[in-house]
Amino acid sequence: MPFLLCAATVVPTIGQTVTTLASFDNLDGTAPQGPLAQGQNGNFYGTTSYGGSQSSGTAFRIAASGLLETIYSFCAVACLHGGDPFGGLMLATGGNFYGTTSGGGAQLVGTVFKLSPAGALSTIYSLCGCQLRRRCFTVRRSCAGRERNLYGTTETGGAGNAGMSSRSLRKAN
């Protein structure tokens, strides 16, 4: 019987270095979410779940030079625009970004929002239907569909209260 022996080896990558572009403090936000989204202007955009001027997260921009700027501070849980962003940002074809919060909104369970590269935020949908339990509807990831809708998933809700997927939300222009 033939016997095959496999060994795991680590191959060093020559010439690869990691450079820190920016570091966060509580005022800039804490707990960055998801991967960064690169805007049409070349800057990188993202969100933090906590910190900022109202302690409910921020939206930020990082230039290639490393300059970190807070472009929006999310407000407390009772805020209609939402708080505690979750899952990072997604760049849409028009140059705006879309994201989600896990708190705030009309029923205090989160929102879907649109953010301009300059930091103008508008709520396009308030999540609902969870008997007002905080964080019970949290859109994990969203992507732009061909029909100009946003699609995402929730971590709870649905028939078995174990989450829902492919919920489409009409995208505001």
C-alpha cells in the first residue's frame, strides 16, 4: 500500500511589508467594520461601530497619504438616522456609499443609509418587525442588484426567527 506524507510549510513572501496608514482613537471611532471601500476619488471609506462625537460610530475617509477624517458621526440609539454601523460600506455606481446600522431608526433596530463622499447621510430604510429588540434585525452585507435594489441578510427575524436573506430594499437615488 502506498503511503503519502504531506507536510505543511510556510513560504515567506519576499518584498511584502505592511504599512499602517492611520490609527483610530475614540474620537475618530473604534472597532472599524468590514473591508474599506475605495471611492471614485481614490480615497478609502469605512465605518466604525463605536466612538465618535456621540459614541455611536463614525463614517470616515482615509487618503492614500494616511490622512484620516471623520465625515459623519452617528447618533445615539433613539436617532432616526441610526447608530452603531455594522458591516462596512459598499460603493454604488453613482459614487455614493451604502451601509447599515444595528441601532436607531423608526423602530430602534437599525437602518439602511446612503452616504456621499463628502459625508451627507440619508436614511433610505428603517428596519422593523422584531418586537423592538435592539439589534434583532442587522443587515450583514448588502450588494447592488441589477434592478437597482439593495440585497442583504438579517441575523434574526423571518419565519423561524433565525434570519432572512435576499430581502430587497428599493434604492433611493
